[in-house]
Amino acid sequence: MVQPGAQPLAGNGGQGSGVGPPLSLPGPRATPSNAHSTSSGTTSSRSHLEKQNPGLMIYRSYGDYVVDPEDDDWLHDPKAADRRHRCCGFADTRGCINLLTLSLLAMGLLALFAGYPVISFLERDVLSNKGGFGLGGTNASGQVPLLPINRDLVDPDTPQEARTRMTVDGKKKMVLVFSDEFNQDGRSFYPGDDPFWQAVDLHYWSTGNYEWYSPEAVTTAGGALQITLSEAQTNNLNFRSGMLQTWNQFCFTGGYIEVSMVLPGAPDASGLWPAAWTMGNLGRAGYGATNDGMWPYTYDSCDVGTLKNQTYPTGGPIAAETTGVWVKENGPGVSYLPGQRLSRCTCDGEDHPGPKHPDGSYVGRSAPEIDIIEATASSQAGGKGHASMSAQLAPFDAYYYMKNTTADAVVYDNAAQGQLNSYHGGVYQEAASGIATVKSEAYNETNGQFDTYGFEYKPGSDQDSYITWTLGGDPVWTLHPSAIGPNPQMEIGQRLIPVEPMYIILNLGISSGFTVVQWDRLKFPATMLVDYVRVWQVEGEENVGCDPPDFPTADYIQRHSEAYWNPNLTTWTEPRPRGGYASTFPRNSMLTKCD
């Protein structure tokens, strides 16, 4: 455009006053990148034109137009600015910051959803499956994998001074492997509520109990476990009480177990049946089918002792047919047991949990019982109570008499006033039993003082195997394997100090099958208190778990889970309409030819 008052330039688009495109200077088009290289030439041309055309506004060429270059144009060179602000070689600073932010977000999400699970898995506390719990581990039959009360096998409330002890004879150091101090009030023992204990929900029909065992009757308060027997109609029974078990959750093999208790009732009011005892994990207390052919065997021989009634199909031995004690009630036969279901005589390939001996025969398996205490009260006013401390076993001796020389069974002379029990057994069990006098103050209706009851044992049949029962920390009596050794008269072999993994049972019952029930003298509710349960084992010989490799139980329990979880199944072989599990005993080489 021609500025006002300027003379139009002739040619290149117009004559006279006509308007045409601005004049393009000769040479390259002016661009920001070459402005400086052409400035000297254009300056010369411009000076010439200005001299020829005074008043003419001359513009530098940009495209088809003329622009005037300025001295600071180089400051606005976009390519140079790009080069100055690039931080990654391909993006400016703002772009780099954006990329960095997105990268950090991506890495955070990756760490949260991929890294955290991996790290948690790698750094988790690996729990031993010997706790059975479960406890903290798990096995194929559903042992508890987590600890909802956030504790290990040893209760953190157990005093440090109680975490070690010496064996009863004072020769070996023992370490604590399990304890429960019951200090947390309001604990619940319904299935799944506790890592180690479960309160059953059933009628304990096998001993003719009058009560229904319910989880409602078991709790903790005042720093102790409370099991309360009350006169409350429950499932067509007139009484309700509790039984607590560690079945398939905590088991131990060998060691010393001690329970601190206050016994229910009074020492001179008979009828209550408080008990603390242990049993092999292949039998579940209260689940009759699991105990059929299992309890109270503790046997690893293949002979007539594994057969029904301890007799051959054709008859004999004579002692087994004639030395029963309760003839009026049961006849002259010594045993009503169905035979050892999982015996050493089991044919190869049959349903057996194993393992096997080097000769290829199965290890005899069973559900033996060792009682810590079964307490009784006197039926005489002012009388004293007693504690029965026993091992229940099978097969049986003639007349249920174990050998009781001083080399076989040792009774200690101390405040416990121990002696061998006059009761030796019946058609369902032989009892290797001793009794001790309980302090009157140890009952709830007197002073309610806690006292301790326990046993220490070494499994097997070796000369150094034994069971020693204690009261108040003092030994009451000791059972040696020789007392339950081979019996030629009965044609049976050595009975074992139990080798099975043992679980713990605490219960309060009432039954005339155990003692005389003095209904007019008993007071309800009656409560059994347990201050603690502790288990120690010889240092270096620790063996806890319900599924140890040398005496496995998990696979067998899993294969027969219905029998182990349905208390209404009372026998192993009876048909379902008659309350049985409708299974069969494995073939026994004493009865049939194995393939």
C-alpha cells in the first residue's frame, strides 16, 4: 500500500495512481532464519530506491509482501526457542514434566496392584503346618490358617519364668510349645471363632450324659476359661454344658501338659464329671463313627488282639472268652470292641492312613486316650474329692489287670496320697489308672483355689517310655511299658505308650455312668474354671502338629470328612437308616487272604 503523499512506483502492477502489490526486493525471500544473511544486500537496494523515490515506504519481502526487519527479530526465532527449552531431546520442559508425572502414576499403580501382592507373599511369616491351626498353618482337612486373636502357639501372656521347666525327674530341660492363659475376656468358641479351640454342639451319648454340649456354655471371664453346667432344657435334654477341643487344630506328641483348674461344685456332693484329657487325632470325641474300631486301641501288632472281641472266628483264646469282670451285665467275654480298624494286619492297598513298616506292613493306627484328670466328689458329707489319672487302652489283659509290680507301676509317697485305682476297666476299655486326693479348697463351692494337674510322657514301648501323672507339680504315679506288655494268656503283644498325635479336651458333664449323682445335693449352675493350659517338650525333641509325617492324619480325615463332621453318625459300618457311616473296615490278614 502506498502511504499518503507518496508517489506510486511505476511498473510491476500499476501505472499512475493505480494500486498494485508491494514491491518485492530482489534476492531470497526474507525469512526469520535468513534475515541477517540478506540484510546487507537489501540495505543497499533500499538506499538506492529511497534516493530514487523520496517518501516511498519500503517493506522487506515476506511471502508476497514486504516486511521491515527489526534488530531484535532473532530473539523471537521459534526454532531457537524450541532448542533452548527442550529437556529430553524431543519435548519441552512442560512436556517432560507431564511425562514424568504420568510415569510416576503408572509405577504407583503397578506397585499397588502387582508389586504389593508379590512383596506381601515373599515377606509373609511362613507358618508351620505342625500347628495344625491350623493354628496358624493349614492342612487338607481345613485347619485354621489365620489367627483371629493375633497370637502364636505360645500365649504372649504366659510369664517368662513358665516358658521353660525341667522334666519330672529333673534331668532334662523342657521348652514351652503351647499355652493358653485365657486372659482375654469374652472369647467365643463357636466353630471358626478361635485358632486352637472349638466347643462342640452335640449330645455325648456314648457315656450316657444327661447334658447337651453347647458353645453357649463356654466363655472366658476374669482371666479364666469358664465351662458352666446349667439346668436348662436344650435339645430335649434337661441340662446344658460345654466341651472344648483342639481336635485337628493343635496336637502334640510327647512332653508335659499341665492344666490349672478350679473344680465345680463341692468336694462332698457327688455327680459332676469335670475332665481334662487327651486323645489321638484320628478319633474325634463325640463323633461316634470316627471312634468305632479306633478308641482306645494303642497297638502295633498283628494278632488276635486286632479282631472283634479279641477272639478268633472259630473261638478262643479261652481267657478272652472267660475273664470278663462284669459278667452279670455283659457276660464272661472280656471285650465288646469291634476290632482295630486300622491295624498292622491291614491288607496292602486298603483304606489306611499309613505309614508302613520296613517289612511292608502298615503301622497300627488308632485313637488312644490319656486322661489328665477326671475328678470325683465324695458322696459322704465332709468327704474329700479324688482325681482319676488314667490311660485307656486296648486290646485288654485278662480281667483288665495290667502288671502292677513296683517295676511296672510306681506310686509316689507325697501329699497327693496317690494309689492305684480299684477300677481296671470293662468291655469297652482297660484302664491303667491311679487316683489322688484333691484338696477341698480346690472346689468352687469351698475356697475356689486353682490347683494344677498334668502328665508327662514319652511315647513308644522302649524301656525309657513312660507316663507320669502329677498333682500340684508333684508326681502321683508312673506307668511303664512293661505294665502293658505282651500277654501270652490273651495271645496279644505289647500295648504302646500312645504314639499318635494327641489333642486336648476340656469338659464338664453329668452322668450316672461315671459316679453316683446326688441330685438333692448338687447346685446349679456349676462352673469349672481353667486358668491356663500349657504344654512343654524336651528341648530339641519338639513335636507339635496334628499331621506329622510319621503319623499322618490329614488325608484320611479328608477322605472321610462326613464322619468327622457329623456327630449323628454313630458307627463306621452300620447303614445310614441306623445312624451309621455305611463304610467298611479294611480287610484284615487274620480274617482273609490278602491279594
